[in-house]
Amino acid sequence: MYKVTFLPNAEKSFKNFDRQMQKRIAHKIDWLSEYAEEIVHHPLTSLPDDLRGLCRIRVGDFRIIYWIYTKKKLIKIYEIEHRSKDYRSLKK
């Protein structure tokens, strides 16, 4: 199982969701940490070099944007955002 950490923006986004959506997102993150070695991670494209390697996973109309560090067994949650948001607007 992978350890999960949240960056401040992701934590702030998570707290802004209602309780039901928080449960859905938390369940997906738990699932991701458990099956991280077995699933295909979908990297984002057209990002600046400092954001290279960001991946996404879907929860309804929202996306969890994360980095995965296989050697450290760590998942770092970068942001949780609506699917309509343009990934190219991401900043470090």
C-alpha cells in the first residue's frame, strides 16, 4: 500500500466538497493507494517541465491530479478539480 500526502491546494479543494463527495473522493484515493502498482496511470500531457509526470484519475465529474513515486511508495495529491478545467492552467 502506498502512503498518500496532499499538497495544500488539494487539501483545500477536498475540504470545500460536501460530505458525500468527500467520501467518494476518499474512497477513490484509498483504492488508488492500494492498487497503485497494478493499475495504469494516465499521465497528463502539454504541461510545463516542473509538472511533468502528473497523472489523473476520475471520480464522477471530478479529477484527482497526482504524482506517483514508485520507489518511495508515495502518492502526492496535487489538486482535485472539475473535469471542465483545462489541465494546461495548472501551476506548480
